[in-house]
Amino acid sequence: KIDKNQMHLHCQETPLKDFLHGIVSLYRFNAQERNITLELKEDESLSSDKGKLKVWIDRINFDKVISNLLSNAMKYTFDGGEITVIIGKDEKNATIRVEDTGIGLKEEKTDRLFERFYQGNNSSGLHIEGTGIGLNLCKAFVEMHGGKIKAYNRTDGIKGSCFEVSIPLGNSHLQPGEILEEEDKKEQEITKKKVQANRNFNILIVDDDSEIAQYIKTELSDWYRFERACNGKEGLKMLLTGKYDLVISDVMMPEMDGITMLKNIKSNSNISDIPVILLTSKSEVEHRLEGLRRGADAFLAKPFDMEELHILIDNLVDNVRRIRGKYSGAQGQKAKIEQIQVKGNNDALMERVMKYINTHLADPDLNVEKLTEEVGISRAQLHRKLKEIAGVSAGEFIRNLRLEQAARLIEEGQINITQVAYSVGFNNQTHFSTVFKKHYGMSPSEYAETKRNEK
């Protein structure tokens, strides 16, 4: 597109620090894995107006420039090193420097680094492969913005390289067609409809990196409502006690990782229908495989593209809408266990199953073996049928109905919690409290208190 003059800029005024903060945040995960210090700073030229420097850029294409420079810095910096992105300005230009403590540049003429397909000399012996396209593309995008890019070895006595981008302040250097002051009316209408349609969807971000969560919130808060949990344990509790339509979760987290949380989500009938997007690094193949086994709905590799995440969320949200429209009224029958109606070819089987369970719900000896004897099919067949119809195993099906009945009795408040446990087939009060908390995210007494407060 660039070669054929088919690449067109759509520039808008952009707070430079906020823009760079979002991109830098996406590299923190890999930096932390390699013990690399990654910082974003402002130099002395911005001491009088910290955080207020604005530039006119095509955000999508300028993102590619910074991402490429950070990618290269990560590639050529050893573990335990430092990468610093420094913002500055002079009378006419804003400047962005990406400094690292890597292997430095061996080229006598560093301009050659920006030639297409040129392979630098500094990667010899490091087994680092490149195409020679990235820096050439950076140069093209920077020049389209009326700016310049250069590379040199650091001059502060520290070994490493520096790539410096400068772009003119203001927008007088841009053509009228390159300035995007307001969106096209049609796009505005589409965006407005999306906001109205999706803002009622709650998304839980589970990530111990607050900057990643904040970046997602900042970029997509016009479309969705976001809340954050710091780890899988906290995220699971929020899912069990609140109402969420989708989960975006990191894999590597303290206390409870993303895979374990995913396993708990998909095995709990209260929240198993919530779509889960897992954020992984490209190298975490084993985590992807385990996530697939546990029922992850989508994966996104860090650093990820925000537009890709937005499309992914939209698709999963649309799926949720279709499913809810198709099965509306079929869920949420906790208070009507006796009146459960299951439609379809499995009516007869489910009627027998429900009749027996409702009759023997208080019997602590009610188990899968007795249920299979009553309905007249093998344990394997019953397991397969219930997986097909209800999405859980026969054992989980019995346990879930017991807990839902217990929740209804606690909410009614006519008998105490000990009596509730016995009435749904639990002889051991401690065991009842443990499985209840796992299912609802709070103990029976906390559940009772919550329902009293709601009333």
C-alpha cells in the first residue's frame, strides 16, 4: 500500500504519554518474565507541562512504529537488562526515544538499518532471525507523519542502542484529508448503536497487572462495563457473587492461576455459560492446550491488538445473546425444582430422573448408582445424557440440585442452616458449608445475611 501510495493517514490529536503507556503496558508481561526493567519517562523538556504533550498521529499506524521499536529492544536486550521509552520535545517536534542496554549497533552507517530487507550485523551469533522489513516500515510511517527516525549507540556510557523518532507538533504539516477531526456520520451511528447495545454487558478482567486491566478499560469502556480482580481466587468469588457476561483472564497469576479458575468456572453450573478469554504469551503452548481441555472460549497472545480483542468480545457477546434468546426461560429454575420441565427427545428420561431426585433429595444415600438403577440405564449412559442435556455429570447434577434447594430454603428463612443441610441430604455440616461456598462463593450464613440485606 505504501509503495503504491494507497496508504492514507487518519490523524487525530492524541495525548502522547497516554498513547505510549498503553503500548508499553502490553510488553510488561514479557519484560517481567525476563526480569527486564521497562519504563516510560518524560525528559526535562516536559517539566513544565508533564503529561500534557499532544501530537497529531494516525493511532493505528503509529502504534506499529512504537511496537516494532519495543519488539526489537526486547529481542536484543539480555535478561535482567533495561528498556526505557523517553518522551521529550523541542520548539517544533515531539521526540520519542527507545533506549536499551542490549548488544548495541555494529553498523558504521546506521541509516542502512532502515533499508528494506537489510539484515543488521549485530545479531550474528545470537541466532536472532529478522526480515529487514520492520524498521523500513517504521521509517515509512514516521515520514508519512512528516517526521524522522534515526538509530545510534547510547552516548551516556552505557552499552546499548537508541532509536529516536521525532514528529512535528501541531497539524499544519498534514493534508486536510489526513486529519480526522470527527468520525464519519455513518461510523458514528454504528458506534452509538454498539454503545447502546453493549454497555449493559459486564466484563470481568482477571489480571495481577493493573496496567493491562486499565489499558483494556480505557480503550473499550465506551462499549462495555469493566471490573477487575487481581487473581483467579478473587475473580472466582466475584463471578459467584456478581453478574458478569464475559471474563478476560491472564494465565500466570498468584494464589490461583487462570487455568485453575477456568476449570472452576466450567465445572460450576451457576457460571459455566460465561465465556472466558485467556491471555497467554506466544510461548505458552502447554497453557493453550490445557485451556482448550478446560473449555476456554478464546485465546489472545500478549502483546495483543486491541482491535482484535474488541472483535473477539463482540463475537462472544453476540453468541451469548443468541443463546439467551434461544433458551430464555429454560434457566433459572432454582425455586421450581418440583416443576422443572425439560423439552425435547429426552423428556421421559429427565422426568424419571427429576421425579426420583425430588422424592429422595433429603436422603444422604442418594447417589449416582441408585439413580441409574431407578431410571434403568447404565452409569456411563446417564453420565453421557446429562452431559448432553445439562452440561454436567450425574454426580454434579445431583449436588447442584441439592445446593439450589438449600439456597432456596436459606432464602426463605423458615429453618436454620443445620436443618437446611439435613433436609437436602448432607449429614456433615462442615462438608455442606464447603461445597455451598464453592458453588455460591460464600458460606451459607453469609448467603443468608446477603439475602436478608437484599430484602
